[in-house]
Amino acid sequence: MLISAGLKDYYPLQNRFNNNIRSAVYLLLCKMIRQPNFAVLEVSLNALNAVGNSSYLIKPNIAIVTGIGAAHMSTFKDILNIVEVKASIFDGLTPEGVAIINKDTLHSDILIERAKQNTSNVITYSTHDSSATICPKSIQYSKGYTVITIDFNGQKYTYRINSISDGMVENSLATFATLSHLDIPLERALENLSTFKPFEKVLNLKEVETPNYKVNLIDDTHNASLPAMINAIKAFNTQTKFFKGNKIIAIGQISDLGKHSKSLHLQLVDVLENSNADYILCMDDALKSVVIGVKSKNITWYSNRHLLEKDLLYLNKPDSLTLLKSSAGGTEFPKLAKELPEKLNKYNINNSNTSLFDGQSLNGRSYMIIDENYNVIESHNREHSGTIEGLGPIFNYLKAIDDNVSEDTIFIANWATNNKLYYEGKETTTYELMKAMLNSPMYTPSYELSKYLFENGPKRDEYINSKIEHLSLSNSVAINLTGRHTMRERQNFTVDDLFKILKAYKNTLFKFTNEIIIGRKYNSGIIKDKDKFIIFTSYPNLNEIKNKLNNK
């Protein structure tokens, strides 16, 4: 903790890492028998809740509340419930004790009033409110650190912290308030703050070398609440001016928010829209609504960490800056953050194309030639196979095969995507719609066949998810119904995904045609010859693929 860094000359007793639950606090209190010069205890909500207020046992000389935010909301009724629990830390103060409160936080007025019920020594701090007891004269963000200047009791104090976040600046003000109330040389204690090092995954700015250049990562996957997520994005904004490459924000969900999850995540929309990011990459279902809400940014939602990592590697070009932020649990995002530096060390794929999706399509060009016994007899770039389209229409087709649908007459409904070819009332058949699924269909036939096959959207999703699980496909193969590429929903399938479908359905795939084509600008699919097949992804020229099959 920052306070402990200031007191390092006195070897304070303190929590190990962020072990701040009730049992850990009680164990630390047992160690007070050693009579340390100072004890710095971080106390969690767990140690202050209805089970029993530990502040009466701790009896702090100084009690601090640094912030109120939406964290662990699944176990609290609302934010005021959290305020009540945090404010109870002041109940253990003696009349001579000191309460230190962040005036910038939510409901600071409630905290101040509760503190005044227990002590007359209430100190407030703020980064911008000059009416607070402590307010900095200046805050200067530099590359990887921050310098703060404070005028206090007629003296000017300047100190440095090795952090780039507003949250840590605020914490440093709480630290200043604490140190100034101790009988120690204040300037020496402030000098010691420069020795403070955040936890490895707390806004940790580090340089990473690829085979050809250097990139920069800010790893903040230690944990997340809504204020911590916002704080990380603001910290990222302070650093972007120091880097010339892409500025990227990659985030996973804030976990443990319970029924409040959607409303709290939506508070990120304005923060992301006003960020300095060139690209925003989001993972986990909780962030889908955020991606929809952000209007003025290159923002994309990912169904899994592997695909997000693939695009993140591509976007990390020379002197780029990437923020990695999520909760530590309830999401696979921290695994991505852990693996990314090593993956960057080895990344040697061409990422010179300025368009992410064009570049990934060209890098994803791959094919496999399969014999009549479904053995691979030739392949190219199989390990990097990929697309930007999805298999939504193909799942419509597979459902029709599974159900052995008959050739029924259908009249096109009133869809917003209707045109001169597909208009309301047009007569067609189930077979005609099935054929359309096999050649990059327009939106209307996909909607119409889906309506015929499925009772509703959830039933369709249930079928697709079960088919993905049964065939061991990636969950990114069908994010939307139409299969069309969109910037906001990242889809991807590989030649191996198509190979699994081919082996499962064999010649029943080719009831109407020997060619299954997916995509418009870049073609993917399966083409059947007399005694062999070619499976391919992301080829701009379909003739190139047909020539490979004919020449084999």
C-alpha cells in the first residue's frame, strides 16, 4: 500500500497483497503483540458487514474511506447499502481519532456526517475541489508516473508516484493526509512514495518486444469494479500522447454485479466514447450492450479470448499502447492478458494492412483438399485459417437437413431487408430458400427460412449452440443469423470447422449443388468434385480455388 511505502523506514505491519477479509484482519491484529511502530490495515466490506463491525476491535487512530463504487453488487441491496457498511469504519474511532474521506467519491456527504458522529477530526481531500482540506496545486502525468504538488499549512510539497491513474493520485492524497498527522518527518515520507510499486497487474505499464518492433501494454486485470474500470480508461488516456502507434482498449466484464450488471456496464459507454482509443475490443456477454451503445468508435464484441487475442496481436503495431482490463474472476480475459506478452514475443505475421478485417482475411487464406475417404491430402496455412464472416445461413441449412423438410410453399413476409428480388408476398419454396443458404444469401431469405424452421430466436440459438458443442466448433462461427461481417460482432471460422461439418454430413450437404460458398469480398466454403473436396477460407478469387481442385 502507498501509506506503507511512505512509512517504510518504520517497518509497518500491513496486509499481504490485498488479503483484507475478516479472518486476515484478525490475524494481523494478533501480530500487534510485536508492538510495531505503525500498523496499516486494509479492511474489506466483509470485515465491516452485519456479521460484526471489526472497527470496534481494530480501534484505528486514523480511518480512511477512499471511495464508494459499484463492486460486489451481487451481495448488496444497492449502492447506499455499501455506503452504510463502509461508513461504519468510523464507528471504531476514539474522539481523538482522525477520519480521512475522499470528497470526490459518491455520497461523500453521508460519509462525512457519519465520521462527525465519532470524531471532530474530519479531513477531506479532492483532486479538484478547493474547499477540501487537501487539494493539489498541480497534477502532472508523465510516461509511467505522476508528479503531485500540494500547498499545505503554508508549505509546498511535491512528490512522485509510479502510477498513471486518477485513483492512485486520489490515494496519494489520502496518504499525504495520513502522513501529515503522524509524528514523522513528512518530506522524507513523501520521498519514499517514489519507491511504491503497484501489484503486477494493477495498471502495470510494460514494454514488450516482438520479433520486429516494440509495443506497450497496460495490464490492469488484478480486479475490477465500475470505478476501477473507469479509472483504468482515464489512466490510458493520460498515456496515449507518449506513443505513436495504435491506441487500443481491450476489456472483459466486471464480475459479481448480479442483477445490476447491465445498468452498471452501460455506464462505460460515455467513458469509452470519450476515450483516446483507436480500437476498442470487448469480450463477455455483459459487454454486448456496451458495444451497441458506443457510436463513434471502432468497437467490436468477441465471443472468446482466442479470437480477441488474434486481432489484438494484429493491431499491436510499432509503438502501440494497449490497455488490458477486466475482473480477475468470472471471465477468461485475465488468461489472455497473461499469455499476450509471450505471444507478442513470437508474433511474426504480416500486419501491415491498415484495415484489421482485410488484413486478417488475407492472412486467413487457407485450403484443404480432402479425398473421398475424408483424408486430408493437401493443405495450406491451416494453422492460420480464418474469416470475418459467419456460418449463420449454413446452420439454417443443417437444421433443414436434420428435420428432413419437405418442399413447402412460402410467401415472403414483410422484412426491413426486402428488395426487388425478395419482396412481401413473393411466392417461393423451402427448397429455394435452402439453396439460397449455400451461396452467400441476402438477409431476407435467411430470416424467412429461420422463421420457418424455428419457433423463435432462443430456439434457434439453442439449436446452433448444441450443434457447435456436438461438432466441437468454435463459438465464434455463428454470431449473427445472416453470417454477414459487421465491425461490431466479430465472427470467424476455419477450414477445420468446415471439415468437421463435412465429415458429419458428408454428401447430404450437396443435395442441391456441389458448391457451398460463404462471403462476398472474401470467399470461403466447400466445393465437391467427383472424388475429392476442397475446403477453403478467405480467398478473394474463387477461380483460384477451383483451379487448385481441378489440378489436383
